[in-house]
Amino acid sequence: MRQDAVTLERFYAGPLGRAAGRVLSGKLTDLWGDAKGQTMLGLGYALPVLEAFGEAPRSMIAAVPFEHGPVSWAGQGRGNAAVAVGDPRLPFPDGLFDRVIVLHGLEEAAEPRAYLREIWRVTAPEGRVVIAAANRSGLWARATQTPFGQGRPWTRSQLSNLLAGGLFQVTASSSALYMPPLNQGFVTSAAEGWEIMGRAFTPGLGGVVMIEAVKRLYAPPNGGTGAPVTERLRIARPARASRREEH
């Protein structure tokens, strides 16, 4: 059973949710820049991170499951929209989106492989997908007062295998949300500091696993992951993307 929109909106409106959204948005914008001119799809409840891209994408669609109920999104307009969708079938034509973000989507999907097949279908050839899911090894998966403590958590290897088996090639991975899931000022105000310390001392134990993959039209000859997976201060950029020094 999926969470309702009121609960999700309330979480992301509070200090802990704002800090979490800020950290995840930083990961994505560092990876994709401002996604200028791209068509972007957010699945699950991706509104907090879609807003980080501002007006640069050509269009942004927030596809929210029917079970969430109606949502309000300040980013609607200028080619952007929030729509209710079924699970797993998506009401979009093949190959429509250049970029797809999945947040609070996979953990509560009844059929993860069917869900991923639909994501593959609506992603453009060579389009890029980021799945952000609760980390089975992290504290946030146990924090039932947050959206990350709902549904089925995942490990990095489970996500990589799921993507590789669905004609996606994994290009990069990372962990995020190293701060404890406590709604306390000393935690939320220093979210970025917790990220730096967590990556240095407890890599792999962040509350969220983030995997980027590119859509392929064929299966890799030997199966499995077709690109190295890295753990860095931020998600590694694809080889052909512009690079800048990480801090």
C-alpha cells in the first residue's frame, strides 16, 4: 500500500524533509546539471527533487500513483504537470523522456520488474534514469515516521541487478542521507556536513541508494553491469558529460 500525498507533503514541508530534499537535489543537479532542454519524468513522489531543476528542462511531468491522492505542485505550468497514474502501466508514449527520476516509487511497487519495464519503455534511447531507494543497510529504512521507512528497502547490488536485467546499463551509483533521521535542528541544519562525514567514515550506509543507468536497446553480451560503479563525494558523471571539480 502506497503512502498518501498528505503524509508526503507534510514530511517534505518540515525541517527533516527539506534537508533530505536538499541533499538529494544536490546529487541530481550535480549529475545532470540543469537538464536544459530535456524532457523529464518524476515517478513515485519526486516533486521535491524536480523543483531543483527550475525552468531549464523543456518539460517536467510528475507522475504520482493514484493511491497517493491529489497533490499540489508549485512547479506546474510552463509545460510542467502533475498527473495521476496507475501501477505499473504509464499513460505515456514510447521513448518520450530524456531523464527519469524515481523517488518513493520502487519500494512500494507491487511488481518491480514490470514497473522497470514501463520505465524502460517511456525512456528515450540512451536516456538516463536515476532510481533513489531506501537503503536496506541504512537507518532511514527503519525510520517509519519518514517516507523512507515504508515499503521494501533495496541494496545497491539488488538495484544494479534489477536494472541490468531490464536492458539498462548502470553508469554510476552513490549513497545519500547520512544524517540520522531525527527532526532536530542540529541535524537538519548540518545535512551537508553529515554527508561529508558519512562518505568518509561509513560509506555505503547512507539512508538512500542512488543508481544511474542508461537505456540500451540490446542486452549486454555477458549480462550484468556494463559500466563501473563508483562511490564518490557526489555521483560520478557519465564519461561524455562535462566535468568539474568535486568538493
